[in-house]
Amino acid sequence: MRLAGWGGVALGTGLLVASAACASHAVRTTLPAGLAWPPGEPRIALANIIETRRAGMAFFSWIAGEKNAPLFERPYGLAWQGDDLVVTDPAARRLVRVAASGKVTLSAPDPDFAPLMVATCVDGLVASDSESGRVARFDSELRRVAWLAQGLDRPTGVACDARAVWVAETGAHRLVALGRDGSRRVIGGRGTGDGQFNFPVALARLGEAVLVGDTLNFRIQRLDGASASFLGAFGRLGDAAGDTPRLKGIAVDAAGHVWASDAHLDQVSVYTAQGQLLLSLGRSGSAPGEFSFPAGVAAHPDGRVAVADALNRRVQVFRLLPTASAKP
């Protein structure tokens, strides 16, 4: 397990059964105890691991040689909607909502849209589809209700503020701000300079700023949310704790820390708002606290942070401990 900066597992498992979209599903929440980082002065703990399994499939799973048939084909993007966690599953072409009660709600598989990244906005959920080049709005029942943009070049990360929906247009190496008045503003272009991008894939809000996971420039850039002017950057190419060779997701937690997932190193790093590394956790694997292609990251106001552990077909949820509740 990588550790940096202020950075024996016992497991208990509960099963919650819920109905959704004309099917029955069992939601398994694994509750580890004693897994926290860093040793000696823990600031972050693993709260639970959410894995969903199809109920009533035991016989067919046995025939196929599988002990459990996973509901998630490839969880990728995450957004908290109140206490519910919304997960994109692009391989299954749907959204999945897991409520705090364990109830699961599925959107119908959409032949026209494979949701990749998702964000919660004041007027509903917004999701991107890199495959079709579209950004769509969804209602509270996970129904697609409007196209916000079409014809984009591999849109990925999405984020919202009072003025606009921000989209990382990865294939065009730029951002697009979709104004609530119908306007469209293009920001940046390909390059290595301040405010330029090389395959940006992740977005998050940090106060009035926008954080951009500038993946193949191996950094996170901070832009002014109103003017889009460059405010700073951090990150680097490497294979040590806190390095960012393949950024996939970013989020800002309740204490103002920046969380970033890296799919090459199979780690999640936590930084101050200014980019100082506090902690790096995880390694390749499937045990609690390990990752296989960590992707989307989403922070809840109560201090929980969810990470889509894509190739392990699960979501791991971490929480800030009381000693980490103050802003750095």
C-alpha cells in the first residue's frame, strides 16, 4: 500500500435487497474495520465497498462457472445526489443509483447514449458520452430528457456551476462551457502551456475555480470559473506516490482537499487545494483499499469520497476522520 505525507482488515457484510426497473437486485456493502491511512496518525478510512450482484441468478452463474454475476459491467463516473450515489456504467449503457437504504434504480439501456462521466446540477444530472459525442440531461428517475450538446469530440469530464455546464472535450484538447442561456464558450486548445491541454478528461469545482485533469500533460490545472484564466497547476509524470501519469477522476472533499485517481498506478492521491501532496493510497489488486483502474471520484459534503474501481466492478467509499475535518 502506497503511503505519503499524512498519509489486518476485518470485514462484515450486509445484504440489502431492492427492486428496480422490473428486476430484483441484492446490494452487498462490505464494511471493513481498521483500514485507515496513514498508520499512526490516520486521517482517512475506508468506510465501505459497494458491490451489486444480480439476485436470482445463482443457477445461471453456476452453469457459467461464476459465483456471482456482477450488476456493474464497468462502473466509471460518479456523482452524489443527496445521499444517493449515481454511477455510470458505459458498457451497459445506463445509469445506476444506489440509495443509502440499498435500493437500486437502473435507467433503461440506451442505444443512443453510453454515459461515461456524470455530475449533479441544480436542475438534474448531466452525463457525457464519449462514444457518441453527446452531453445529456437526466431527470430524477434517470430518464434522459434533453441533449445539451452534440457533435463533440470525445466529451468526458463534466462539472456544473451557477453559470454553465463545463465539459472536457477530450479529443479536441479543450473545455466547453455550456451556458444556461444557450451560449457555448470554448476554452483552451492543444499544448503544454498555461491554460492549454493534452487530452483533458476530468473536471471538478473548487470554490469559484475549475479543476481540470489534464491527463497527458500529467497535471491538474486550476482555472478561474468566470474568466477561465490560469491560476496554477500541480502533478507530474512518474511512478511514485502522488505522481499523475494517467489521471482519470478528480473531486474536492468537504475539507477542501483535492482527490485524484490514477489508472496507471492504481492509486488515489490527496492534495491540498494548492497541490501539496498529503497522502497517496492504494495499489494494484482487488483487496479492500486496492484498485484496478480507478476512474471517477465524487465527494459528499459529510466527508465521504467515492471512487469507481472500474475493473474490480465496485465502488470504494472513503471518509475523512475528524482530525482531517479542518481545511489545510
